[in-house]
Amino acid sequence: MRRGKKWLPKGWAARVPATIVEPMSGNHPRRGLTLHNEGVDRDCTPGHVVALARYVVGQRINYHAVWCPRCGQWAQCAPFTAAARSQVGGPVWKGASANKAGTVNIQIAVAAYGYRDFTRTHLRGAWVLAEIMDAHRIPWRARKVWGLGASRSVTSWMRSGVHGHQHGPQDDHTDPGSINAAALFREARRQQKARRARQKAKR
Ligand SMILES: [Zn+2]
């Protein structure tokens, strides 16, 4: 995906545009990506990713994207350069809410998962995550502690990289639970490389 592109290409993701988009604060160089989950375990049924995207837009939660790592489907609700509304606001860094602190904070909800660790699945469609991270220059580093013991420190939140909703300062959500971020990164890169190699061979 091209550097800075606001929307995933149409062939990669369904588009369920949010009705409200808000600017990022932009007064800090933080480039973050925050992972959420749906909060309930569900079967992976046809159309469930788009259904969840429609629901969150209706609720004005507006994750940037919804992803199911079992079927590999993606839906996008908000442009990556705007702020999603999926975390509580409140001053975090000079008046920026946790949602809006920094230059980008791309918020992705993993569909169909409650507290099971989604990084233990086959992670279909993880290459899209890799493309988003590269296009928006999110560093490939993640919070060290996930699950019990995760810190909500403002200093850690203000570092660029991959966080969970559970790391959000002044928040009380505990999703996406205890995941293996290193395994997610490994698989996302592996799929991205394999896909690019296949496309090169086609040309
Ligand atoms: Zn699914």
C-alpha cells in the first residue's frame, strides 16, 4: 500500500464509512496502532465483519478497521489519518485524548474474539496489518506486557508502536487480553513477503 494512504484498496477490505471523523491532535510525533477485540466469542459466519463494522459505526465507536483473523476479512470505517472514537477521551498529553494523542493512532478491532488469544489462530489476512503499519510508518514494536499487569502509563502510551486498548491511560478496558505480539508481527511479515513475491512472479 502507498505511503500515507487513508483507505485500504477496495479489493482488500469492505468499506463501511463512519459518519463522524475527528482530526488527530498532531502535536506529538507518536505513531501508534491500538488493538481491540469484539469482547465476545463468536462463530465466524459470512458477513460478520461487515456486520460488526456497521454496528460500531451506528454506535459512533468508529474503529478504523475491523478484522477477523479466522476468515481473513477486513472492513474499514474511518480514514487512517483521522481519530477513531473507540477509547475514552481525557487529557493525556497536553490536552490530547488517548484517542487522538499523536500523529496517528490506528485502531483495529479483532472480530469474533472475546478473551481467547487470537494470535494463536492461523491469522488469515495479517498481511493487511503489515501493509497498514508500513504505509503509516508504525514502528514494529509492541508493548511488552499484555494481559494481567499491563501498564496504563502515559509515558509508555506516548511511545510509537503497537498497544492494546488495555494500555490506554484513564481507560478501564482490558481487551485484547494476553496476546503474543511477536507472533502476530512474525506472521504478518511472513504473509506480506509471500504475497509480494507472488505478485512479482505474476508481473
Ligand atoms: Zn470471520
